[in-house]
Amino acid sequence: MHRTNIYLDEAQRDALDRLAAEEGTSRAELIRRVLDRWLRGDHHDASDDLEAIDASFGALAGLDVPERGVDERARHLEKVWRAGT
């Protein structure tokens, strides 16, 4: 297995986290499952998925999330990002 970084917007991340918690699995595992289905050609019209994502938007709008300070991972990602530009 190879590591791949992707950028998700907050709504995508939140929806994946809710689904992962419901299924008792990780965000990464859910992404792999969806990708596997898509690559097998076992996919459907995305309108139902987009509706579910839209319906979940703002579900945690009132949540007070503390700011995350700069840590080693953030410094590494910044370094990688700058190297690619």
C-alpha cells in the first residue's frame, strides 16, 4: 500500500468522519472503498451522493474547534507543498 495525500474541504472531511464513526472504520478506508467501486465500474449517478453531502453541510457549524498549532506534520506538508511549486 502507498501513502497518498489529498485535500478535502471541511464538508467532505466532516461527512467522511461521520460515516467512518458510524461504520467503525477510518476515513482512509472509506475513501479506498469508494475508489475501488469506481475503478471496478461499479458506480452510479453521483446525484444521490452530492445530495447527501449537501444535506450534511453545516452540521457542526456551532462546534468550537481549537486552533491547531504548527507541528512537525504541518511543517513537513508545507515543505512538500513549496517543493512542488
